[in-house]
Amino acid sequence: MDAVAFYANIATLAAVALTAIALFVTARQLRIGRKAASAGAFIALNESLRQAWLHFSNIDDGRKQYAFADVMNLLESACVIFDEKIFVGKVETLLEDYLCHVFILIQDSDDARGRIEQMILTDRTFEHIVRFLRQHRKRVVGIKLPVAS
């Protein structure tokens, strides 16, 4: 009977070791999968932003406001994605750097600031952009979104 208990204990220890290895491999695969999903989603977001900026730059002045509204809505979505920490690793840093850069460019553009003023309809308009800007006040210096009247 002692021999059976001894071998049962050895089998249990082997099972514990195999389970620990399986958990490590599973955690690693989840991490790799999350990074891959993050990169894929970032590529889609980046392409959407690229297309929106291209459309804005190529459209006639009469419809430019609507094209810029599309850009701002995408930037709002990107700020939500950043705030929710959907992206991980270097992709998150890349999105953060992109958003800071774009908002600095917008702040430096009289045309962009004027267009944004026309879009502010409520105190919740672009609330995620405002939150992002508050969190990055040291990097994005001087930008202010107008408030609804």
C-alpha cells in the first residue's frame, strides 16, 4: 500500500509540474495574441485616419467642414481606445505619440481651431479628447478646445 501511495504522489507532482508548464504556455500565447490583435486593430485605425486626412486635404472648401468632422470623430475614437487601454505594448505608445503630435498640429492651425469651434455643440462634445489632453498636459502644451456656449 505504501508503494501505491508513493507512486500516486509522484504522479501528482508530475501533473502539477505539467499543469504549471501548460499555464505558462497559455499565458504566453494570450500575451502574444493580445499583441497581435492590438497591432491589427492599430493598422485599421491608422488606415482610417490616413484616409480621413487624405479626404480632408483633397476635398473642396464647401465640404471641408464635414471631412474635418470625420477626422475629429476618428480622433475621439482613438482617444477612447487609448483611455480604455485596448492597445498594449509599443502599439499603445505609438498611438499616444500620434495623438499628441496631431493635437499639437491642430493647436498650431488657425483653420483647424476654427473648424473645431463650429463642432462644439454640447459640453460633452469631444469629451474623450479633452480627457486625453488633460492627461497629456505636459506633452501637448497650450491646446485648448472651446467649450459649448
